[in-house]
Amino acid sequence: TFVVTEACIRCKYTDCVSVCPVDCFHEGPNFLVIDPAGCIDCGVCVPECPASAIYEEADLPVDQQAFVAINARLAQQWPVINAAKEPLSDAEQWADVKGKLQYLEE
Ligand code: SF4
Ligand code: F3S
């Protein structure tokens, strides 16, 4: 299963969603998650993300482990997104900022 991590928060470029063959991305106010029940592990979304936010679960950096549960939980409550849209307006400014979990909006 692939997992969206902190780098997506406050950016939400959405390039990832248009390539997913099973439409398993779900959209919140300033973050996207992958539904682990839908992901078929194809990996095509990974190189699409300008923020390098998507990892295979086994390759997650140690400080991003919490995002396994965050993706699973929020995929249950947020709607599917399968068409790309404009990134958040200040996405570039936030793309390289660390410690963004505190800004996650549900
Ligand atoms: Fe979708 Fe494939 Fe990415 Fe999973 S790995 S979220 S199936 S594009
Ligand atoms: Fe987020 Fe990257 Fe997709 S920033 S919306 S995971 S393209």
C-alpha cells in the first residue's frame, strides 16, 4: 500500500490523482490520502508528486510512520478525488517546509 505523507499538507498539487487507475485518493481541505483498501500498489502516482509526498508503506521514513493510520482513517471520511485541480495558492511556499502535521485540517 502507498501512503501520502506530510509533504502534501498545505500543497495539494493533485497531479497524483489523475494517474491512479483505481481512484483511491480522497481529498480533505489541505491534504490528500490514499485508501489502503483500494490501492493496488502500482506506484504510478509516486513520480507525479512535485512534493515527493508518496511512499510505499515499507519505505516510509521513520518520522512519517503515523501517516499509515492517518491515510486509513481519513480515507473513510473524505470524498474521492480523481481529477486534478489547481494546487493550494501558497503551495510553493510550503513544499519544502518540515513539521507540517500540525497544520493538517480535517
Ligand atoms: Fe493509486 Fe497506484 Fe498510487 Fe495506489 S500506487 S494510490 S493504486 S496510483
Ligand atoms: Fe499531495 Fe503530491 Fe498528490 S502534494 S495532492 S500527494 S501530487
